[in-house]
Amino acid sequence: MVVPADEAPDLELATVPGPVHVAEDHELPGLGLELAVVIGGDGTILRAAERTRAAGTPLLGVNLGHVGFLAEAESDAVATTIEAILARAYDIEERLALAVTVFHDKEVVARTFALNEASVEKASRERMIEVVAEIDGRPLSRWGCDGVVLATPTGSTAYNFSAGGPVVWPEVEALLMVPISAHALFARPMVVAPTSVLAVELINPGVGAGVLWCDGRRTVDLPRGARIEVTRSDEPVRLVRLHTAPFADRLVAKFGLPVEGWRGAAERRRNEREARDGGRGA
């Protein structure tokens, strides 16, 4: 078992059976880890995705948070989760990630990635930003707004969802662009091809400067005139899956959606057949 060095002091490693290796992040790619078990909420899983990205280690989340949309197991199922890991009874699912590049004066000033979203936001609460949105090298619209969310299908249930964007099934390969509180006639969520290049430019004479957030963790200050380009990353994030339940079931469970009264096609067919058979018997 491998434990991150900065977390080792908080763990009672002396009580753990078997050898334990305490490792720094830069050591992870060379250790050949089979998977990483992440205990916490979605924020913890996003942090783990950042730390294990260079190694390409699959992540298995055990939810201790509120929603835990990225987690595969709940805290009351730890025993069965361990059994599945030991039996290697799991699948690995690759999730589309974003490659994010920030330019200023035509120079690259930052590069990073995101599993959920890259969001361009206003730096000051009292002032909006003014941006031009671009898709595949063509201008789309100009917005005075609180920000713009550039998301993946995985992130469609995160910030994108809160901003009024669509929920996209994770099997769909697409990129999403959602303006936040835009003062514009055309300010609708958009779903574009995974091969597209999305760009947001902060207009020089705009009202204020901004900040780039990636997965709510990594930030880049954006001066006026900054340009943020988002494309599909060449390196997906790998998640461990223990269950084969449809994504619709995950939505219902995680969001507590009301489904009372649903009868389903199979039950309707059975009831119709019973009604026909009863009619013939009469």
C-alpha cells in the first residue's frame, strides 16, 4: 500500500497490516499503482486526479461528502468495496478531460487541465467581465457576464449544472460552454464537438479583469486581453467502476429525484397482457 507523504502523519500507519510505502507525488508514476482509493467527496477526488495524473492511475472514490457524484461507493459499503478490489471485480472507465491554455500578448502564460470544468470568472464581486466567446476560430458572441463555464460531460453535474447548463451522459464525447448571468440576448448553453477549440477572450476595454478556475482548485489571474483556449486533452482521467447501473439511476440516487409512480415498460406490458388474458377468460 502507498500513502501520500503529506497525509501520512494523520494516519495510524502502525496499525495497518502489511508494508506501507510513504511516497511523494513525483514518485507515483514510477510505482506502477493498480488503482488509488480516494476517501472523501468530489473535491477530494478532483485533488487525487491532479496528483495521480502523471501516473495515469485509476481512481476509486468512496463518498464521505454530500453528493459525491464522482464516487463509486458510499461509506457504508467499504467492506464490499475492499472485497471487489481484492477480487479485481471492477472496470476502468476513461473520462474526457480538458487541456487549458492561457495566453496574454500572444504568449503562453499558463497550461493546466480539468476533469470537471475550466471557469472564467470575474475577479471582483461588484464588477462583471466582458468577453468574446469563440468556437473553432470563429467569434460567436460578446457577453458582459459574471463568467463562462467550459465543461466536460463529467462536469455537467457540477458547476455547469448550477450555472443552468445541460446534464450530459458521460458516454457522450462533447465540450460544453455555458455563460454565467450574461447580459445578452444570445446567452444559451452550448454543446459542441469534442474536436472543437473553445476560446474566451477578456476584452481590453472591458469592465474588469478575471480569474480562471480549473476544477475549483487551480487558479490563474487573468488580465484584460487574456485569452483562454480549451480543447480535449490527449490524456483522459481514469475512474474505477464497480457497478453497471445506468447513469439515469445515478442521477436519481445522487440528486434524490422523485420517481414515485413510475411503472416502467416491462410492467406496463405485463399489466396489458394480464388484462388481455383476463378479458378472454371472461
